Amino acid sequence: MTTQSNPPSPEIRRRNTLRLFYLFVVGAIVIFTLAADAHPATQQRVLMAAGIVLAAAGIWSFLRFLQAADTHQKLINYDATSFAFAGSLALTLIFGLLQRLGFLLGASLLLPALMIALWSIGLILFSWRYQE
Amino acid sequence: MKTRLRVLRAEKEWSQADLASAVGVTRQCINAIETGKYEPGLDLAFKIARTFGKNIEEVFLYEDGQIASERR
């Protein structure tokens, strides 16, 4: 049996969409950070619009990533999403409590980034379960 | 659930990557099935069985039963 070179294997397709997702997310975070410090209002609006476009592209690539997954990868992703959800819930409660006490006032902006970080950690952790 | 996947693959001299490519999943998925860490859904189980030209019972075995081909 010969391995087909075209189209790309599910593994490669999945990796590519995941890379694209991280690229868009990092881009959106950088643009939103720049927009927060931008001075002329028009420049800030342009940067915010660019950030929203990148964030939307991130969501699109995430959906592509889910579509490219086989049933085994969907199981890993389900575990990773549950892990990220539980972690985000705990961190949201901690951040909320700290904000009531006057700490971490800008931390709500960190939550989406933390969710993605936790989801990524979950993907790695739950993929290890199936390593040889 | 037990599987004869590794044996059938060896008979055909296919690598895990070959089989994965034939049924449209990752090599990691095939490895997880072979090592018993993951049980495939019906759709994938049928695809794998048909790739080998076998019935599903000849490839996968529910824990308290016997593989169909071994019973004959």
C-alpha cells in the first residue's frame, strides 16, 4: 500500500489549522494591546477593527480545526475544552474576588488568553495519554 | 474491546500511517486503537474492517466474546 501525497493527511491538515489559529490569536492580542495605547481616536478605531478581524479569523480557524479532527482527536479536544472550561471558571472567580479587593483591575482582558492557554495545555496533556 | 488490527496490518505489511491514511484518521488514532487506549466509533470501525476486506467482527471483538474468525 502506498501513502498518498495529495491531499495532505488529516494530521498535517490539523496541525496547519492549529498553527493558523495561534497565529491569528497572537496577532489579535498584539493589535488589541497596541489599540489600547493608541492616541488619535481614528488610529485606535482602525486598530480595534483590525483586532476584531483577526479575532474572527481565529474563530474561523478554530472551527476549521474542529472540522479537520477525526473522532479520536475530537475526544482529546473534548477533554481539553472541559479542562479549559473548569480552569477558566476557577480563574474567573479568583480574578473577580481580587478585583473586588482592588487588585488586577485590567485582568478581565486576560481571560480569553488564559482560556486559550488552558485549552492548549489540555490538548497537550490529553494527547500524552495516547502516546506510545 | 479487543482488536486484531496489528495482526491484520502485519499480514498486509501496512504501517500505521498507511492504514491511517486509508481510513482518513491520524496515525496516533490507529496506535491508540491497537493499544486499546481508544475504542473507535461504528463508522471508523466499519471503515477499518472494509479496508481489510473483513467483517467488523473479524477485526474487533467485544471483551467477553471471541473473534469470529478464531471461532471457525
